[in-house]
Amino acid sequence: MPEAIVAYQLGKKYVRYHADRPNTLFETLIRGAGRLKPKEVFWSVRDLNFSLAAGQAMGVIGRNGAGKSTLLRLIGGVGRPDEGRVVVNGRVGAFLDLTAGLRDDLTGRENIFLSGVISGLTRRQVRQQFDAIVDFSEVGDFIDNQLRTYSTGMRLRLAFAIAAHTQPDVLLVDEVLAVGDAPFRRKCYDRIERFKAEGCAILLVSHQLRQIERLCDVALWLQNGRRQALGAPEVVIEQYAASNRAEESPGNKVAAAAHPYRFGSREVEMTGVRLLAGDGREVYAINAGDSLQVEITFVAHQTTAAPLFNVAIKREGEVYCQASTKAAGVDLPPLAGAGRIALLFERLDLKAGRYMVDVGVFSSDWAETYDFHTRMYPLQVVSERAGKGMVNAPYHWDCKHLVEK
């Protein structure tokens, strides 16, 4: 697939000046020119390298001030980089400040034409899309009313509908998918996924990590303007969440692990994980409906009070099955030294496909990550029964009474 966005050593800096900086030549002569110089230079984004292909979606996560919005502005052509370069192939559309271009004194109809033309469409193209925009926004009865009579939700729906029909090659989205009620949000998600299917490259900034996992093929974690991690969304999100938990919990220092899909403080360290069939054989594939045992060996390097173990079976970022000692009502005693624990799924009725088994050990309140392994243990589920759905539940049809006598 062709590259839609390429960032190479991208950097953008800003300067802070003294609060009492002279504003006139007279003030400069009286107080001196020293305070004309910048007080501080800081980099909002620096040394950033990545590429995004057409038809892919990248989620950008990080704390406030990490450089996420600056990155979107640079890609959208609002401002120039101070270092490196960014190349964007195709027409750029944006879901940023949705209502910024709307005018209160104009009707909904007039705002559609105005915003559509500002977004790069011709009047003819707006006219062709008009009915679809109105239908999507669900403001049909008010379309000829002035915008000042619209509620906040109606404004956002109209603005989103206009932006959703601009047919971009590259789409920039900044925290605007929580628009309207639940049915309308589903329409927004469906529209974003349709953009992807049509070959649009999407860059999504959001603090809603579930959105990133659901919509994106890759995730970028920014910290202080620099790339902290780039990879599969479920991996990057767990690293980001673990880092936040570490900072919020005094004494929990999450160490960088040698394995890219393993991290944690290692106060309790998992030394081995095996997937076992009912007869004790180590397996990497099972038939749907078979039993599965997840055996975990560990070492507690210091006495650790009441940890919890968790196992999740995932496919394409979605959790299909999860079991923790805490949810099962199992209260573990303080651990010290080596030990072993096992989880038994009496039957695993998942649909056929390739899954990953994630295993972790945490503090009892989930605040500290002792050891977490993700995307390290593949499991193939085999089934002769075709069909849709998340599970492969056992069933049969009773056909003895098709014809009543």
C-alpha cells in the first residue's frame, strides 16, 4: 500500500518569554533589552519518525502536553516544522474543532454550503452530498433555522456530518468521536471504519483508549514530544496504562523488559507459562470445546501481599475470554519465593481462529503491574463448524417434529 503520511525526524519548538517583556521601544530603552530574549525554548515534538499507509488507522495517545495536537497541526499544514519534514500524499480532512467554522447567524442549510466549500468541496459537490449530510446529522426539521436556535448536540452532529462527507485521503481526528447519544456515536464509528475501507489513512488522537483499540491498526505513544512506543494498539496501550499506574503508585517502578511485549516491576516474576491440554500435553492448538489449562510458574522476590493473577484470551485486540483470581473470589495469601498456579477452562467454546493468551500478575487493586506478558502465547482454535459470532457454543437442532401428526 502507498504511504499516506511519512514523518522523518519531525520537530516543532516553541519559546516562552518573560511575563514583563517590553512591548514598546521606550520600555526597551528604559528597562533594557535583556528581557526581549526568550526565557525558555521547549520542543513540543522532536525526533519523530513514522509512516502510515493508505487504509490504515493510527491512534496517538499520551498525557496532556505530550505533543499530540501539535503533531496533528503539522500534518494538517497548520504551521511548519523546525526540524525534519512531514510528507502527506492526498487531500487532508479534519475532525478537530468541529464547530469552529459554523456561523450562528446562518441557517443549517447555509452552514453546510459554507463549511463544505471551506473544506475544499465545490458548490456542486456540496449540493450532491446535501441530502446525505442532513440525513446523517438528524437535524432535518431544523435545517432552515438559524444555527443559534440549535442545541449543542445538534451543532456537533451537523458539524460532524459535514466533515464526514468531504471525502478526504487523509483524515485527522482529535477527540471528537463522543458526539451525540449512543446511536449517533455508533454512526460515527461506522463512518470512520468506512473511511478506512475506502483507503483513507486516519490519525486519531484520543484519551479514550477503548476507541484506539477498536478503530486503529497501530498506536503511537508520545511522551514529552518524543516517541515512547509504536506498535500494536493493545501492547502500546497496556504499556501506557502500566506507566500511568506506576506514576500514581509510589514505589512502583515499572522496568523496561528485554522482551518488547513484557513489562512490569518484577516484584513477582513469571518464570514460565504453558498451555496444556486435558491430558497434560503442552499445546498450541485445540479443538473448540476442549479444555485448556494455563500453568504459570513464578518467583516472588520479596514477600508480596495478596497479588492477583489474570489471563485474557484475545483476538484482533478484542478480549474474548478473561479470568482473574479476584473475579473468581480466590484470595491468595502473601507470596514469597517460587510457586505455581494454574487456571483451568473446563471447555473453551471459541470460534475457529488464531488467538493470543495474555498473562499477568498485579497488585490486589490492579494499581501495580508486577509482570505482564502480552502477545507472547499463541493459541489456534480449530472447528469444523462454520458460522459467525464470538463463541462456538455447543448446540443441536431437534427436527423430530417438523410435521405434526
